[in-house]
Amino acid sequence: MAFGKYRYSNIIGEKGTNWNIEIWKDGFTGGGDNPTEFKMQGEGFEITWNGQGSDRSPTFLGSECNINFFIENDADEAFLYDSLASGFQSYYVRIYKGTITNDNIWWFGWVQPSFDTIENLPYPYVYKLVATDSIGYIDQLKPFTFASETEKNSSNTFVNEFLFSFENGSYSDINIGGSTSGNLNPSPDNHKWLRTSANWWRDGDESSYNNVNPLSLYHISKGAFSNPTQFDEEGNVVPGGNPLDFKLGDVLKGISRLFGLKGYLAEGKYNFIQPNELLDNSTGTLRTYNYSAVFQSQIVENIDTAIIINTSDNPILGGSTFTYDPPLESVSLKHSQGASNFSLSEGINIEGSGLIAGFLAANTGVHTMHFVFHNNIRVTKSDFSFNSNHDVFNNTYTNSCDLTIKLSNGTNNYYLQSNGTNQLVWTLNNSTALTLGLKRGYAVSQSDAINNPSIMPSIIDVSNNADWDSYNEWPCKRTPYLFGNQSQPIAADTYLFRTNLRFTAEIQEAPISGTVTIGTSTSNDYFQRTIGQASIVDPINDPTPISNKTECVEFSFIPSEENNGQSVDSEIIYRATQSDVKAYDTKDLGSIAIGQRMAGEDAFSQSSNKLYSIQKDIGGNVIAPVTEGFRKGNSGGYQTILQLVVEEYLLTQVRPLQILQADVQSADISPLKVLKYKLNPTDSDFKYYQFLGGTFKAQSEIMSGEWCQIDNISPNISTEGPGSAVFSLNQDTNFEESTQGSISSIKTQNTNYISLDDYGVIDTAITAGSAIDKFQIDGTTTGRVYDNQKLRLSYPDGSNSVIITSRSELAKGATEILIDSFTSDIDFPIGSMISALKSDLTNVKAENVLDIRTAHYHDANTSETYIPLSGASIASSNTLSSSDYQLMFTVPYNGFVKKILNYNSHTGSRTSTLRFYKDGDSTTRIGDALGVSSYTTTFEVDCPSNWTFTKGDIISISREDTSQIQNTSMTIVLQYNTQPPAQP
């Protein structure tokens, strides 16, 4: 295998970045240093990192690059079909930010032909070439196999596991980097493509602090992520169960979870960092260690990740929003010393499928099944036929899930069925599939054992609070779906119904050996009730879902203690809990096979289960389980590493988690960057936001994504139970819900805080039954309140919210807010919050919002040409009429055309004239003609002051050039005035 540079292209971003794109082909030697150029359309390329919402779990954010390849001749089309026919790892993509050097590599990945779609069109047309960073599809890889039990039990450092897993020659299915010559993989030769940053240290490693990468100190065994090896009484391996098979995706997730690492490909490196290192870090400085391959030298560097949001270099464009996820009461993580017989990867969708989960052997005894799935059904709100002043709430819908779990050997099919106890039994039926009827939500009966939490335990009840509270609590949660597909606009008229399908059951001994498949068929039955008060619940129509997914959080079969003749693995639950801020939500980080060894046993004995322990080289070529505790940084006490995992996760969500949804335009934006942002220029302190997921567009240099706030509120942490890192895994003394040695509480100072959406908190309590017409504010308001604006009053934790209306406009800094007369049904304490109602911002939209319109087309004429302003087509025209929809745009507000920017491929010198029209009529020209002085490929001009429009106007823009322009990309900036001027 040898790769040659086959095609290349270039695009200049709006912030001035010079993007160089290369496509390399296996076996190609004809290009040398002069590969064939290709053209791109629109944004050139877009890269999406898959992640969103409050999911801060330690994991890797896979990325996908879409290149808008402009097919205009036979050579282009030949490449297109060859990329499909050649299959995986025949082509890869490299993208450089600036000149083509290793230091400037920004993204790289293998071309994925299986994801491509070709339009059935003549030349020219646009082909979306898809490449991924490889880790994005790691869960889909078939299992790898250890050569022996010796290899299964061998260990390596965290860093070397990353390198071995992804570099050339180790697992060729990934093959990201590691070559020293020949450009054998997407990462350039000798490039330091792996970057890590961690700051957790074992008790006894104080001298290594800031001198050594902790991820190169500690070891794990990949064998922990395979099925347990079973031995008979004579110590021989019992056949079956595939104990030498393991999935590389499970290893990556396990490493990330054990050390609290978040991963993503950004700025030309696979980054694995501990996100909480950015707390109280005003410059976003990280100490990092960079690697190119195993046994190669590392480079240590301190990098600054913070960028300051401002109106010039790094602006947030109009339309950004804040959403809030509720605070967490607790975070838990289970350590099972020994893997389950099989499990599904997190995030796998089983809705409507018969997905193979694994192999189950006969006569292996009773098992315990942990079933934790999230069903996500998205519907369009306007598809509901609501009564007046009615809506659907968390507790007014019923989720029904027909769950099928089948055991089959190809001849006989057995299905799990309830027998009225906490056990599910295997029932033979070779003609009809049998299901388990899970129900959650409104009016669910607990007569069936599977829906009775006292029989089949669940952390939560099967129904939401019956008092009609609007808490965001499980099992049922309805939220506005504000940021779906990140390449699409915000869907404000969409509801996401998320249902937690969770239970634990004992599973009867398998009657046969065979494969286990699992699938679901899930739907919601909706009901409506009056907004703002408890009332009668009425039926309502059930709209057709936009999407319906049932995704895995945890699904495992674990041998039970009473099984005869086999080793029974113990488990322990780690939980961090906070109680000072009222909260109802919990976060389950799932289970992990690796933790720390059992206490009281010899460090090198077989029973100490070294395989399932974090390990360390103690000298003399001896790798031993770690018994000491860990801590963050170089101060504070030590504790077990898994306790540290849950406490660090809870640390940033002991209060509602603020999520910024925005378009950031910057020449320096990437997933690695932390946004340093002041909502108001007069604010004294910055807020800090860390990347969750989004899409970057090259030509506009805009990242459309989500960032979560990471400000540190300095909680007090206390530990209940033993403080030692050494613990017992004896199930007689460690029960799932009462293990004091595994629980610690995070205590937060009981202080009220004001989020960026809040106007303030009240300093006078509101008494139920008493009418009021104003709110007294503790301090002053943080922003202007408008007449007739809808406001939200809620408890300090965000619960028990009601909507009220302002009756007067008040400037920022007011000590009270005047409202229409309001009588509350409940008491509101001092510290209750007043905030803007984000679903109705009619009176509070920002003035002077910018709308960036782009047009991309080809033109070889010199006569007047009307540009495709709508964005729906790449076809320009020499005429304009009311039927030319692609040449027109209907403006939503009053405003004017602010400026126009241009790039064209033809390099001849020319001048141009721009004209502004309305109503799809070439005779209705508005304002002055705009002349552009001599240029070759680019210009930027401010538009005349009389290029104005009124809400509802249909506008068009033309250009007339003195020489042809060929392939053209134009940016038209519209400025809207979205509200009347406020009173001073």
C-alpha cells in the first residue's frame, strides 16, 4: 500500500483563512507534486462533530467531513465512480489550515463510499464526498480476537492503548496514523496526531506531577472488555462464550470513562482531555502530551484554548439561544468485576430491529439482566389538535414498548416472558414472536410485574409525579427539540418525548445455547391538560412521529450469585449526591469493568483479578493492581478512581446546566476552543462554554453548535463511609442501594445565582392567594423589560414555573418589575427567579440582526445577470420575472442591504455594477446603482443607504460585469430592525 496525492482544491474563508484540501489515492504515483485540481461548491466543505445537549459523558465525538465536489467533466466523474468501486481505505482526505505543513494539518480521515449519494444529473453537478475520522464507526467493527489467554491478560498504558488501537499496523480497520514514510494513512508522516491532557494522580506519584503524563503511568488490560473466561474444577478453560473476542469500541469507551476523558479530532490531532481541567481556567491553558507512534518520543506543550467572543474577530451571529438542563441530584457508576456475558454498545438503536446482542450458553445458571434504554420520539407540535390553552406535559403521555428478547439456535426460538415474579422465563414458540409489554407514564397500571418497580426494581417509578408538577424528571420528559440536525435551522415547533425504559430482572437459566436478539416497537399515547394549573386530563390526537429511536444506555446479562460451579463476579455502585440545590434528575454513567482490586488479597494472586484493575509498573517488570487512591492535581485527599469519576461529572451540574446554541464566526474556532463570553459588555466577569457538538462550514468559517457552561461554583465535597481507596467487593456487605463505602455527597453553598437569561431574583416572598402587581428585585434587573413581555417566575431551582405579563417598560437597573395583577396558587420563596419566556420573545428580540445570504453559481455572460438569492438553486438568469423564485427572497423584517462580498474564479480584470430590485420585476429598481471599481477575483462593498426594504418585500439583486466571472460565490449581508426603538 502506497498513497499518492491525487486531487487538490483551495478555498478562502470569509475570515481570511486559506483552506487547502487534498485527496490521496492508494497506488497512485502519477501526480507527484502536481495533482489535478478540483472545484468545490457552496461552503466548500463542512465537518460535523456528533454531540448535543447535556451529554457530557466521557466519550469520543466522532466527526464527518462533507466535501461539495463540483463534477464538471469526465475526469471528475471517473474519480467519483472509482471512489465508490475501490471501497474502504482506498482514498483519504487531508485538510490544511494555511500552507501545507504538518503543523497546519486541521482534519484528516478515510473516504466513506458507503455513505455517498449521486444525483442523476448531467454535468455540472455537485457530489457530496463523505469522509470520517474512523472512530465514528468503531462500534460497527467486528470483534477482534486475542491470540491466547496470555495476550488477553497482558496490559499496556493508556497512551499505548490509544496508539496501538489507531496507528498503522495494529488494527488495520482503523489505521489512522503512525507511518514514518510513504503516507500510508490519513495522518501525515511523523505527525504527532495524538494529544492527551489529564491531571489525575495515584497516591505515591507526587514526584511525577507535571513531569510525566499520567496516562503513560497507569495500565489496563483490554481483556477486561471481553467475555469472562470460565474454568472447570481442574482449571481447564470451558469452551464457548467467545472469551477471547473483544470490541475496540468498548476499549475506547472504557478508557475514556475510567479517566473521565472527552475525545474529538480537532486542529489536526485526536484530543483526549479531562474537561474539568478548564474550570477556573481563564486562558483555557492545558498541559498536553503529543505522540506520533508507539516507542516514538513525545512532545510536551502548554496550549491556550480560550477565545474571546467579540463583535469583530469572533462574533456570535444573530439567533443564538440559551437552554437549560435541570440540576442533577446524583451521578452513579457501577463497577462489575468481570464483564457481562454480552452487552450492547451505548447509543445503539433497537427500534423495529432484531439486533444480535450476543451469545448465551445453556446450563450456565441464572443471570441478572440490566435493561436501560431511552426512547426518543420527536413530533411536530402543530400536528397536535389542542383545546384552547392546553398542552401535553411530562406526565400526560403514556409510552408503550413491545420488547422482544429472543434466544435461538436456528431450530428453536425462546422468548422472555413474565411469570408474575421478579424472574423472566424462556418460553418456546416457533411460530409467533412473543413480547414483553413495557409501559411508562400517565395512568400506567402496575398489575404486570414488569411494570411494577417493587417487583422488578427501577431507580424511578413507572409514572411521573401524580401532582401534575412540571419537574423535568424521569421516566417521562417532554422538551422543545431546539437543536436537531445541526446542519438545519432550529426547530422551535418540535417536541421531543424522552422516556426512560429501565428495569432489572432475574433471567431463568437458558434452556439452549444460542444467539440473543433484541428489538422494540414503541409508541406514545398523548393526553392534554390546561396550561398553568392542575385540571382534567383529556384525550388528544397522536401525531405521526418525525423520528422514533430506542437507544441503549445499558443492556447486560451478569451471572447471578447462586450459579453453581462458576465464579461469581461482585459489583459496587459509586454515587455522588448533592442535596443543597433541590433536584430530581439523576445521571447513570453505566457500568465499567475496570476499577481497583479487592482489599485484603495478595497483590499478585489470581483471585485479586488483576485483569479488572487499574495497574501500575512497580519496577522489575512487575505490573501490579493499584490499591492506592487517586486525586485531581497536587492537593487534597485521595479516593478510589471511580469515586473521582462521578464527583467530577457532578461538579459542573449541581445547578441547572446552561447550554449556548449559537453560530460562531471565527478564524480560530474548533471543538477544542472554550468560548469566553460576556452577554453584556458591561458585565464584570466572563462566562466560559465548552464544546458539545456542531457543524463547521469552511467558506463562512461558522461553527453552528452547542456549548455548555463550565463555570466553577466551588462546591464543598464530603465523603460518607470509609475514606480509604481500598474497598471490599463482598456482596454480603455491599448492597446496590445501601453501600455506604461507595457513596459521597457533594455539598454546595446554598447561594442563589442569576443565569444569563434571568432578570433577577425576588427579595420579598409571594404568598399564595394574595394578589400582587409587581416584583421587588434583590438588587437591580440585569436587562430591559418591555411592556406586554411574557415573563417566567420559578423557584430558585427552576421548578414550579408560571407565566406572567409585564405592564410597563423598564430600563436595565430597575429595582422592581411591574406586572399585570397576579394571584399565585402556591407560595414563592425569597430568591425565586424572574426570567424571559424564551418561547415568546416578540418584544425582546435583539435589534439590528444580521442575516448572511449566500449565492453560488456559474456565469460566462457580461450582460446583466440576476443572482440566485434564495439559496434554493445555483442557476442565475439574464431576466427577472415573478416566476423566478430562485432569484428572489422575502424579507421577514424591515431593514436594508448592508454589504456584498464576492469571489469569482476567472482572474481577468473587470469592473461591475450591482442593482437592487423588488417584486420580481426588472423595472422596479430601488435606490442607486452600485459601481465596483477594477478588481480580478474578489471585492467587498458597502451598499447605498437607499437599498432599504420593508417586512414582506420580495427582493432581488443583479450584477453586470465587463468580463466573464465563471464560478462565483457571493455573500449578501442583510440587516434587520426586529423591534421598534425602545423608550429611553
